[in-house]
Amino acid sequence: MGLHFIGIGLSNEQDISLKGLELVKKADKIYLEHYTAVLNVPVENLERLYGKKIELANREFVEKENIMVEEAKTKEVAFLVVGDPFAATTHVDLFLRAKQAGVDVTVTNNASVLTAVGITGLQLYKFGKTTSIPFEVKSETPYNVLKDNQGLGLHTLFLLDLRPEEEKFMGVREAITYMKKLEQKIGEELFDDNTLCVGCARLGSPDQMIKAGTMKEFSQTDFGKGMQCLIIPGNLHFMEEEALALWK
Amino acid sequence: MGLHFIGIGLSNEQDISLKGLELVKKADKIYLEHYTAVLNVPVENLERLYGKKIELANREFVEKENIMVEEAKTKEVAFLVVGDPFAATTHVDLFLRAKQAGVDVTVTNNASVLTAVGITGLQLYKFGKTTSIPFEVKSETPYNVLKDNQGLGLHTLFLLDLRPEEEKFMGVREAITYMKKLEQKIGEELFDDNTLCVGCARLGSPDQMIKAGTMKEFSQTDFGKGMQCLIIPGNLHFMEEEALALWK
């Protein structure tokens, strides 16, 4: 018995590790976290591979209920997380609650968008703080984070909001619109129409899209369905420039 | 035919994804990058699982030779990387060379230490720039990166050097010594004996060790064998404090 945090990667059911699959096969209950990220395939694909039923876990269930922790006292409970389990801050809380309740906990790591963006050629160690762009709250945080990172010449990764239950994913285009509104409001001239950006959609998938272009180009570019992210690079090393040329 | 970048995770042969294993099984040649990181098991464990021979690839071979790119024009070549393939900057160069030579390239992502440190409870989006502590060159970079990150209240992750061919891995203790020498030399009082640190060894492994303690404690703590990393946290959220208490 125990609670098993299992990262399942970024794209489809084939991204789970052998270790992760073994734990899933032994599990009495399987939950899939379904609000910080989603794969690019339906849940049925996972159920077919595992030969088991999966229950979707929304934010309320994971953060407020204690059902998984209680069940894990007598059963093998698998908690599947798209990406790497603790890349999403929210799951550390569940980990703590389980530990404090004396439940056995295991963690199975997997790929995260935070390192998958390395394929753009931008060097991961040159990224500053990561930030998110939300659908509704008109937060100034993304702008302020960009400002701090730019001050140090660092790249900024913007994770874009999603509402999987409504099949709604923020696109690069909307993110640009959001940032432009903040620029109009705050006006520190952190970027303009000619600023170089990198957009990624469905990273880690066979049909992933990676593109480098100006902000102006991006406000007219459709990156398609699924999860997307935006990068505004800081100072570029010549190797990074060479890599970005590949995505133009 | 093609060149397949395959992340194999952090701990042992069971960390490869189903997708990665399928590519390895189809490969005509398998190389394992053997200088930026290693698993905690011998290469023989991988060979047994794959049923194939693996050739170790050192820095010279990956960065200077063009053998993999040439072979990938007529064969299926698997290039195994511990962690996530492009978390190590150096592999973007091989990716570019392959693309420029017209070779088909695929990427299979996997877990990286950069997100596995999330298990400490420190929030990943609050990390600033990542830096490395080398064995020999007395570089001031780690100190300067820490200073910049601290200025913004951000956490700093120090990756520690390794020489797998000599089975030599820098430990948390040596890293503390290195940083203390820089403090003596530069003297901006970024930290002292009471500064809270987090040390990790063999992250992602069943025998991983995670510990929070003062710099003084850490200069007497043995984290054992294998790859290690050091974190000097910035400003702590109360949830982060609660999580760190678990590792004290």
C-alpha cells in the first residue's frame, strides 16, 4: 500500500517509464490529475494500455479532499501527473499530507515542459524565473518577471493557462495579446513588434510545433490545438542564434 | 534511418519510456553519452534490458566527431542521454549538425534533475539561473549567479561536476568548501555558517538522499556516492518552509 506519484510525460501513453507502468499495473486505484496539464491523447488510450479504469482528479479533489491519502493507507494508489510530478507546485502539498499521515510515498519522475523547451536551442541554465499567463485575472506578474529576467539578460518562459474540462487552451497568440496589453498599461518598453519570440505547441509530441519569430508575426500565427508556451529570449549566445535560425 | 535522442531518466534501466525502449529495440547502433551525467546502475543493466551492445560516447566523440551523424544517414542510431536530452546544452550542437546534414531526428524526453529537485518542496518557478561547480577551474561564476538570484529572492541550483570515467563525483561537502573559498575571496557576505541549504544525492533513485541543513552541518555531512546537487534557497513561502522541515 502507498501513494505513488507517477509522471507520465508530455505527449501520449507511450511516454510512461517502465517503472511507472509497473506501479500502475499493481495499483488498486488510478487517478489522473486533470487540471495543470493534459496529454495530447484521450484518457481511453491510457486505460487501454493499463487495462484499468482511471478516475479524473480535478483541483478540488487533489487539494481539498483527503481521499487519496486515506485510500493509500490500505491500497496501492497511483496518482498520475502529466509532466514531472513536482513541476506543478500544487502537488507538493499532497506529498506533505501523505507523509504527515504516515503513508508510504514513491515518486516516479518524467519529462517536463520546463526542460523539453531545451529543444529550441535556448540554454536551460540561462532561463530566469518561470511565469504563467492566466485567462482572466489581469495579473501584472508576467510583465514583472520578464523585467527582472531581462535585467539579468535571461530567457523567460511563459506557461499558458488551460481549462481541460472545457477543452480550452491559451494559445501563443492570446499570450502575445495579453503581454501587449500589459506593455500599454505599464509602459516600460520591455518589447515591441520586432522583439524575437519563440513559441511551442504540443512539445514532446510527433506533431509538435516550434517557431521563432517576431511578436508581430506571432500575433498572426496559429499554433493549433493543445498546450502551448511562449519564450521571450534574453541575451543570445551565437550557438543559440544558430539554433533559433532552424525554427524561423 | 535517423538519429534518435533518447532521454533515459535519472536512476536505472527502468526509467526509460515505452517510446524510448521501442526506438532502442529498433536501433542498429546504440551510444550512451557518458560525461554530463550517469545512472546509478552499470551499463550492463541497460544492455541486458535492451538485448543489445551499447557504446560509451565521451565528450570528444559527441562534440568533435561526426560519426553518429554519418551513420544516421543509413542506420537507426540511438543516442542515449541520462536525464532529458537537451537539458545539457552540449547536445543541441549535435542536433543542429544532424538537421543541417539532412538526417531525420527524433527526440524522446525524460526526467531531468532540473525538475526532480521539485521534491524538495522548493517551487520550481522560483528558481533563478542554474549554475555548475567545477572540480578544478576556480571560476567565480557560481558566486555571481547566486548573488544575482539572491537579489531577486530566487533559489539557486548548483549542479556538481563529475568525471564518470574516474568514478569521481563532486559531493555537497566539496561544493560547500568551494563556495566558502569564493566567499573568503570576494567577500560580499552572501552566506555564512548558518545559511540554510538543501542537498540532494541520487535524485530519482530508491536510495536518494535529500537533506535541509545549515552550511555548517553540510560541511560535515556525507551524502554518499553518485551525482549530487546543492540548492541555496531564496525567499521561502510558508509552504516551502513546511516542506523543507520534512528533510531536516
